[in-house]
Amino acid sequence: MKMSAVPMIRLLSLGVSLSLGTAWADLVQNPSFEIPPAGGLQSPCGTGCSYSSGSIPYWTLGNPGDSGEFQPGSSSGNYSYFYYVPNGVTVAYSNGGTITQTTAATVQAGVVYTLTVDIGNRLDGLDGQGTAELLIGNVAYAATGTQPAPGYWSPFTVSYTGTVADEGKQIGVELIASGAQGDFDNVDLSATPEPGFYGVLALGLAGLTAAVYRKKYR
């Protein structure tokens, strides 16, 4: 059975879109730490403030006894720790350890992976700062940003373009407490084609279209 040219091109375009869809999807689970651990956040720390330790859903803690989720209470007018929370009411914290997630995605050549993490600085003078890294296989790429003023948050970001040599390697995120405490929120790991990709794709589809029409009318 023969297929007409236009439906065939539409099918080819759909196949390309589906093959790219896995790279374009949201890559991090529980990115703003709004999913609580089993038992919730039960340790009080002031008005509207609570925290947990020992686990964060979808994340692995390098220091389980001193890392967890933290609701600083700023949404209820308590400014003991932060003036606001970047996304939702919950953040992650670590007192000298790491918080890591290995995503389900793997590197695709020509795709730009960009990690952005909001890192906070507590108002109460606790000496600490966080850092973040994008993990490609066993290689870590450090995010950079400006240290926030006390009570505020700043975005830290890093980008990496997938290479043929790295294709198929696992992609991960690591949040690191570089002082007494690191506080993290709004983890975003996006994947987009590098500049020029859509032009190359359009040329490829145009070539496929021409080939199908030549075959049909020969």
C-alpha cells in the first residue's frame, strides 16, 4: 500500500518530535521541595516554621542526619530566617552535606542543558552558603551566581552542551552546603536544542519532502 507524500512527511515530523520530547521534558522531580517526607515536617522552629531531617522525596542525602526540608515561615510574616521563599513555602537545607538527584534523562548530542538553583542566605547570621553542580556522568560543572544578602535568595546557573563523546551519560544535580548551612529552592534543569538546530531540522525535513515527491512523480 502506498502512502501519499503529505501524510508521510507529517508522520516523519511526528517521529522527530517524539524522539526529541524526552530531552525537552522537565528533568527534576520535586524541584521546589513541596513534596513532604513521610510524616511531614514536624520539628518546630518558630511561628509558622518547621523542618524535617533524614529524607527528601526523590533526592539522596549525603548527610541524612543533618539535611532535610525547611519551612521558614516567611509567608506568615515571620522573618527570622528569610524575607520570602522563591517557590512555594518549603526549601531544602543541608548542614555541611550534599543533596543529589540522578535524573531519568541521558545526554543527547547538540542539546543544551541548563541548571538554575535559587540559593539563600539566612537572616539569623548562620555562617553558610550553598553551591550547586550539574553532573554529567562523573564530571561536575559548577553553577555560578552572586552571594545573596541576608534574608534573600540568588539564582546560580550553569549550562552544558551535549557532545557525541558524552551521549548516553546520566544527568544529575548536586546541591552542596559549603558552610554551616546551605539553603536551596526552585531547582530547574531545562534542555533545549543548541542554536541552529531548528534550521538544520527544517533543511532535513525539506530534503525528505523533496525525496518523497520525486519518488511519487517519477
